[in-house]
Amino acid sequence: MADTLVSWRSRRLLCLLIGLSLLVGAAAEARSPRIRVRGRPIILQIGWDNEAREFTGLLQFALHANSTRQAQTPFQIALWANRARTAITGLQFAPFNDSYEFYGAFQVGAYNHVGREMYAAVQLGIFNEVRKTFYGGFQLGAINRLIGGRSDFGYVAQVGLYNEIDGTAFGLAQLGVVNYNEDGEFNGLLQFALLNYNENFNGLLQLGAVNYIGDEINGAQIGLVNMGRTVYGVQIGLFNIARKLRGLQIGLVNMSRDGGLPFMLIANAGF
């Protein structure tokens, strides 16, 4: 009987020590400001700041920030920022998203930046910027920038207040208040804004209050003021100006240096 009582008390003491050790370990982990993962696959990573060389799992969620060299997860979510050299994810969501490479469905935040290349369905935010390469569906925001010099961009539509392209873009539409492509080339169906400013335009229609082409347009311009260095197509507006006209001008005032008459009311044609 005495041996049984001692054995029961020993087991009770052992369980108490194990419970205390787990409690101390949990408290120590809670005091740690960061959780670090070194490339081992896990299901969930949840914490204040999550740091990972490689994260592969179902969800990476941070109350402050996620910082990874490579993230492979359906969901990377932070209440402040996501930073990743390479993000392969279904949804990257935070007020601030900064990735060097992004491959996934949605990047959603107030500020979205991709430094090298992006393949995605939608980039949605107040400020969106992709450098070098973007192939996907939509870039939607107040300010949208596709920049990188001699770069290629392919998309369905760029929609915002201010849209900028610095490179060669292939898309269906660019819709905004200002479309500014000083050193870029737009290849698509429709460009619509109060101000459309392009170096080159190859498409169906450029529609706006003021349409300007610095080099060459192949298509139609409809607006109050239409200007193009070399026009292959149609200009329709109050004032139509072309240095070289190979097409038709219809408007109140029509001007052309090469092709058609230098000054003509109502209509002018150059071939």
C-alpha cells in the first residue's frame, strides 16, 4: 500500500514538472519578438514578425511583418508588410508588399512593388509598381507603373488615375485620367484618358481630351486635340496636328507638314 502511494505521488510530481516546463517554454516563446524558420516545411507560421529563409506551408500570418527569401504558400498575410525575394502565393496581402519576384494570383495592398518580374492575375492597391516584366491580368490602383526601360509587359488592362509604361506593352486597354508612356510603346485595342501621352501607339483607338504621340501612331485618335509626329490612320477632333500624315484628319482645324495640305478646315488627307 505504501509503495503504491509513493508511486502515485511520483507520477503526479512528474506530470507537474512536465506541465511547468511546457508553461515556461511557451512564456519564453511569447517574449521572443521574432519567429525564424530555416527552410523546413510547416503548415502554419503565425507570429509578430516571421522570418524565413524558405517558407513552405498553408499560411504565413504576421501581426507585423513577414520577411522571407522564398515563400511558397497559398496565403501570405501581414497586418503591416510582406517582404520576399521570391513569392509564390495565391494571395499576398498587407498594407505594404515588396517582392523581387512574384508568381501568383493576387497581390493586394496599399503599396505594391515588384522589383524584377511578376506573373499574376491581379495587382490591386493604391500604388502599384512593377519593374522589368509583368505578365498577367489587371493592374488596378490610383497609380500604376510598369517601368524598366527595354522591358516587356503583357496584360489585360491597366486601370487607374495615373498609368505609366516605360517599355513595350501588349494589352487590351489602358484606362485612366492620365496615361503617360513617354519612353514606352502601347500595343492594344483602347487607350482612354483625359490625357494620353505616348511615344508610340499601335492599336485601334486612342480616346481622350488631349492625345499626343511623340513618334508614330498606327490607329485612330479621337479627342479635342490630337497630335502625332507620324500618323498612319485617322485623327478626329477640334484640332488635329501631324508632322507626317498618311491618313485622314477630320476636325475644325487640321495641320500637316508632310502629306495633305499644311492647313485645312473640316478635313485633310495625306497619302
